[in-house]
Amino acid sequence: MSYTVSRLADVLADSVSWLSVRTADSVPGPDWISCAELIAEQQAGGDPTASWRGAAAADYARDYAIEPPVQVAAMFTLMWYVQVPSLVAAVCAAVTGASPEVSPGALAFRRHPVAHYPAEVALLSREVVPVEVAAAQHKEHVGDFLDSYEPGVKLGSLQRWGAVGDEVRAALRLVGDGAHVERAATAFGVSLEQKLRTSCCYFYVLPGVTACTTCPRFR
């Protein structure tokens, strides 16, 4: 079966209950974030996620009555960003064996106004690619983001790339019965047998918070 980007947008929206998905010819509006523009600004030495991290940190400060460690918001923002191309590529590939293009210029997103995670995604390209091409585009996209992401705290390569694998596995598990899930896991280089995360969100450092059961600290 051949798929259009519009059909793949429906597959993604049907598979991820909390995500709104649309197709568009350009970034839908000023409150949307262009992945290409964000990465270009980072690569030029800017810090386009500063306000994003700041909003998350302000929530943690209010909710936990402390000055939260910088790495908490830094890591959540990293995970939220890589979740965008990871969900698009991995979910669509697992269900259909194909994906919309996930290069930076092909994606934009809008954050949830309160919880800050990407709640809406716009697919800006009409190109549909097989899972192996999508995996290559995904790796290049997230690599460009990770290599230029400077959130003011050291995050090692295991944390950075581990988060990518964690987000891909989480996306694949949303559609664990997808017809192409094993092919997708192979293409993206992840094992669905892995139970613990590779990366840590550091949320456990906040007062009264217990590490999640999949935290790599339990190894």
C-alpha cells in the first residue's frame, strides 16, 4: 500500500492520543517552532531553547519550592525536542513501513502552553520515504540538534544519544503491534528488549521525587 503524507499524519494522530498533527506548506504561525530555524540558530551560536528551559525551570521552582538544578530542565528540553522527529518517523514506520520526511526543514511544532512538551506537529514536506531513509534522516536531524545544544550544563554523549534511543523505543512501543515494528527497530538501531532507559531525566533530584522504575540508576 502506498501512503501520502496526509494519510501518515492521520496514522500518527491516531497512534499518539496527546499529539495533534497537521500538514502544511510552511510553518503555521509565529507561535510555532521551525526545527530548521532552531537548529540553524544553535549552530550560529544562539540559544533558542533558553526560554523553553526557563519556563520548565520556573514551574519546577514553583512546584518544589527550590531553585531546580539546571540539568533537569536542560534534559527535559532535549528529550522533548528529539521526541518530535522520533515520534513522526518511528510511529509511522512501525505501522506502515514508511514515514514523512523528518529532516529539520520538514518539521515544525508548537509546545503545550502549560506542560511545555510539543503537543502539535506540522509536516511541511509532501515526501514519503521508506523506514531506512527515515532512520537516516532522523539520525542526521537529531545529531545536528545534539551537537549544537548548549544548555549551560554538561550533558555527555551517553545522555544525549541515549535520550534519542529512549524516545525512539518509547515511540515504537506505542504501536508495539505494528506490522513493521521490528523492521523499524532494526533501522533505528534500538532493541525493544531493553527495559531500562539509557538516559536519565534527573527528575529524581527534586524534593520528594522517586526515580522512575525505568531509570538507568537501577542498573
